[in-house]
Amino acid sequence: MNKLRFVLSVAGVVLLAISIFGQTTKKPTRKNTRPTPKAAETPTETPTPEPTRSSATKKNERPGTQIQINKSDDARVFNYHYEYSGPNFIVTKIIIEHDEDGNGKFTIMKRDWSDPDSDPLKISAAAMERIKAIFAQLNFLDSTENYQYEKDYQHLGNHTFRLQRDGKKREVTFNWTENKYAKALMDEYRKLGNQASWIFDMNVARVNRPLDAPNLVDAVDSYYKRNELSDPVQMIPYLKEVSLDERIPLIARNHATRLIGQIEKER
């Protein structure tokens, strides 16, 4: 009997201890599965990167393998200046400026263009010799003749010539003349304009409009047959480039090759 009481007493003590331990022990905190917002942080905007200077100031360039103009040429004073102005034609303006050695600049403006375009120009020695001889025959700097025919042919376009040398300067404009030397000078610069403008158009065609090449080679062939090029021999290296340019149709390349042979045969 006493043993039973002892056992019950011990059991009661154990239960009491468990009860007390359970009340004083902290319950485990349930982990909060929702993320707690950071009170210290505030949302910030990501700054939009500014465009670089090169992309913001990039100019609209004419496409194609155009020869780059030396900007110092714009400030140069060329002592020979020729300008053709014909608003009734597709080519409304041609300007040829050069020095005594034939180094200069060719500028062209067409009807639908907003601005003119320019390329460097090299006049052949043979053409420069003819030009200088004509100016000498005209005694251009000391003459007072205006060369204009009695009738005005404005619809044909005006030709302006300016020469400055040895401290002298003279400018004359006419659209038709009966002076054989003034007419020869007009013809020389017209042929220069034909040659330079054809190369300009072919440069564009070779890169951007290859299907124009056959018609352009037909055109330069026609210029050659009508003696409307300044110096066909000078064009041979460029025509060879055209004949080897696989970007343009074969018919144009073959025609250029035949034209080269014809020029070399008749030179």
C-alpha cells in the first residue's frame, strides 16, 4: 500500500514538473512566409542613358562610295571659276573651280535636290593646255568684250567665267556667242562638266542603283562618239574599274571594256 502511494506521489511530481516546464518554455515562432517589406528603402527610377554625341550629331550622309571632300578646299581660292546655270534642265547648276595645275572641285545641283553636292576634280594636262591657250587668245583679263550674242537665249542656260591672276580679276556671263574663242571656252568647260557629272552618277549607280549602269555606259559611249568628253584617255582607269565591278550588270561591264578598247585604239 505504501509502495503504491510512493509511486503515485512520484508520478504526480513528474506531471507537475512537466506542466510547469511547458508554461515557462516559449512557443516556437512560426516563420512568416510573406516577405517583409524593407522600410528603409525607397523606390528609385533608373536613369535613361543620354544619347552619345556621335549618334546625336550624326549627319545625313549621301550613301555610296563618294570621294571625301577635303574641307580645306572650301576655303581655297581657285583662280579659274566656271558656272553653268540652267533651271529648265535636270542638271540645274554645274560649278568647276580649279588652279593652274588643274586641281579643283566639281559641284553639281539637280532639279529635285535640296542642296548641291561636290567631288574633287583633276583636269588632265591636255585639257588645261587648251583652256590656258583659249584664255590667252581672248586676252581675257584685259578685254572688255562681253561675248554675248545680240539675241538672248536664256532658255539655254547661262555660262559664267571668272579668272583672277597677277592681281587682276574679271568675270563674264553669256548664254550664246559668235566669238569663236569664247565658244571654244564654253565647249571645253561643257565637256569637263559632262565627264565629271557622268563619273558622279556612275559612282552612285555602282553602290545604290546598279541597274542604272547599262544606260550610263551607253551615255558615256555617246559622249565619246560626239566628242563631248574633256579627255577620254583620262577616263580609261575609271572605265577599267567599272568593267571589273561585279555589283553592276555584266552587259554594262562588257560595254565598258569595248569602250576602253575603242579609246585605246583611237588615242
